[in-house]
Amino acid sequence: MSAVEYEIRVPDLGNLGPICLSSWLVEEGDEVQAGDRIAELLAGPATFDVSSPISGRLARCLVDEEQPVHAGQVVAVIEGDTD
């Protein structure tokens, strides 16, 4: 098995106004399972979950809490294993 890095990007949330990464729900180095919530985004009046698409380890958080972000921006890297 070898490690693979998967970039977590801000989804396109439409025209809800500015997007902010409001909080990280896991810390760098934490193990995550596919589907686990790892962060929350605020866009206008709505809150959106960012989930891990793969199981692995949160290798890097690239954005601080309360920092503005935009659709497509890489906010984290998950390191997982391939078979």
C-alpha cells in the first residue's frame, strides 16, 4: 500500500455571498473516516459541512478558522492509503 494525498476543496455554494471557514472539527494528524465532518463553512445565513471523501489522516489544514475562502480553494489535505 502507498499513501495518496487528496485535496479538500471548497464546494461551489452558489450566490450566497462571501464564504468563511468558520471552524475545524478535527485537528491536523487526526484520523478520519470517509463521510466524517471535518470543517464548517458559513455562506450568507447558511452553514455547510465539509466532509472527508476518503478515510485517512488530516495531514494539513491550509486555512485558519474565520478566514474567507472561495469556491474551488484547497483548504485541507487528507492522506489515505491505496490498495
